[in-house]
Amino acid sequence: PARASDSVNKVWGGSPPDSDGLSGSPPSPASPVAAAPPRRLLHHLSSGYLSEGRSTPSPPPELSEDGIVSYFLLHFIPGLVGALFYILWTQVILFGPTLWFSFWLWCLGKLVSLPLELTKWVLTVLTTPASERLRRKRTVLISGGSTIQAVHLARNFQSAGARVVVFDVQGNFGLARFSTAVDRYYTVPCPSGDHADRYVAAVKRIVEEERAVYFVPVSATSTAYYDALVKPHVELMGCACFCPGLKEVCVLDDVCEVMRRCRSEGMATPLHYPVSSVEDLYALYERGTLGSGRHVMVNVGPLGCRDRV
């Protein structure tokens, strides 16, 4: 049978001992028996071998307050500035031509209006005596300043000795602005739908500032419906309004109601076809009614009085 020393030699890889299995001297530290087992033994015994000589990772350095401030100043702020600059630059590229065109269009309008305003002032000084200019006059407020009717009314009231103030909705060319018969010119918000409160408030403010005695609406740029809404407000302020009330306007501006009143009085009326749905319109096309002549479609009822089509 094999001796125990043979087993030890196989395991530790040392040289065989003497024949009698005894040694005369104690084993030295350099002998194979006293040597440390090789690393390959650990490799054979465990698949998860970790090298004993591997250094453990050191913990990350902690940032001080000075380091945080430096990082914020050197990285975050430049990145934020770059992002804002990119956003502004893209907006300038997209909307720059539009803004540039609007600016030159505004300059062109000023170049045209300023000489006209100067000419108007010179003609007023030359043609109107100082006593007439300084005399206290009754003020007449006229709407629809972009129409010829408003210009003619302003001339007539001015020749009668009144002071004329004209206004119109925003977005229209102020034709009456350059007339020598007009003393002041205003623009007011355009009324639309149920949002007429701004229009009413603007007219009330003009009446209060100019102390207007008469209000003459020219229902061309806006319907008489909104002027009828203004009427009770300005009359409470002592300004007479030459406009029917809301009830009368809803009758006179309703085409269908006017046709009905004319037929009831025995008056001749033009051919008209009430349409209340898409099917009624298709039926007119199928019958060929709309194939001959020209036809005009208008709104009727309260919506027709408020908004024109």
C-alpha cells in the first residue's frame, strides 16, 4: 500500500523522502513541504478565483463647495447660455424676414402719413381763422372713418361749425384721418360675435374724452347691431345717438323679415329661397334653381344682423 508521504508528495508536488521515510534534520522553510501552496491550487478548487494581489478600488473623491461652484460656473452656465442662444437664433431665422418686412412696411406708412398730416395742419392754419379754431364748438362723433360717407359727413358738420371726431375699427385704412374737416381720429377694437364689450368700452371712452354731443354711426365697416348696443350707454352720458334701437335694427337688418313685411304690405319682392339646412341647398341645385342667373347668399335672423357674410 502507498504510504502517506506519497500522497502528500502528489498533492504538494515535492520530491520523495528518504527510503526510510525519516529525515535527520527538521524541514527548513525553503523545503517543498514548508512552501506555501501555489495559486493554481486555488484556481483548481474554486471557479471564482480572486487574485490576492489585486488592489481594492479607492472611493471617489468628495467634491468640496469650491469644486461645486467651479463646476457650476465652468459647465452648467455655459451650457445654459448656449441653449438659450440656439433657441433665439432659430427664432430669428424663422421670424426674422417677417419682422423685417413689417418694420419696413411701418416705415413706409409713416413716410406717407407724416407729410399728409403736415399738409393737413398747414391747410387748416391757412384756411381757418384763429378765432374759429379757438371757438368752443359742439363735438360730433362719426364712425366708419375708412369710408367716403364718413368723409362727406365730416365736411358737412365742419362747415356747419361743429368739431368732428372720427373713429374706425382696427385694420382699416383711415381715409378720414387726412381730411382737414376732422379734428381727431381714433381706432377701436373690431367687434365680433358675442365679444362686443371692448368695442362698447372704446366708444364710451372716446365720448367721455372728447365730450361728444352727437354720435352718428356709419354702419359700413361694422354692422348697425353693435352701434345699437352702444346707443343706451352713450345716451346715459348725454350724447345723442342717431341710430335705431336694437329691436328696430334686428327688424331692418334681417333680410327675411324685410321680405315678409313687404309681402304683408302688398309690395313686390325679388325671388328668394330660405335655406335652413344642407339638404335644402342640395334641393335647389337638383331642381336647377341656382343654375340660371346670379344669386347672393346672406345670413338672416339674429346672426345675420350681427355678422355679415
